[in-house]
Amino acid sequence: LIKTGWNRIYDFNFVQACRQEIQYKVKNKLVSRDFKIPFWSYLDKVDEIYTAPESGFKDRDDYYSSCSTYNRLQRIQTPTVIITSKDDPFI
């Protein structure tokens, strides 16, 4: 849903902030190599090009499946309340 409707504005701004942070890290040699994030990328493209490889994951899908709570929620044994916004693009 982050790619649709008004959520795209949030996604675009977040990606641009990520691009600036990555460019800063490249310039200051704080990352392993240069990462080129296309201007009109979506967040999943940033994860594919930068987040997953720089964090040691095989690819974006490996990163998502390893870090997602989706398959872990059913194993929570303590009574839990999860609060989120109805229009949260990440949820």
C-alpha cells in the first residue's frame, strides 16, 4: 500500500531521505561500495539495492522474510495488544 495513493508522497520523501543518507555514507566511505538509487525509486528498490546487501542479506526477499514479524506473531504466548494506525502504509 505504500506505493499507492497519498502514501506515495510519504514513500517518495522517505526514499529521498534514504538517498541523501546513502550518498553521505558513500562520500565519507562509511559503506562498502557506491550505491546508486534511482531518483524515482520506491522503498522496496532501496531495500533491494542498498539495505539488504549492506546488511548482509542475500537479497531483498531474504531481508524481508528474515526481519518481518508476519510469521512470528502467531507464536507470541503473552497476551499482547498491538496498536497501529488504520492508514499506516507499513502495516
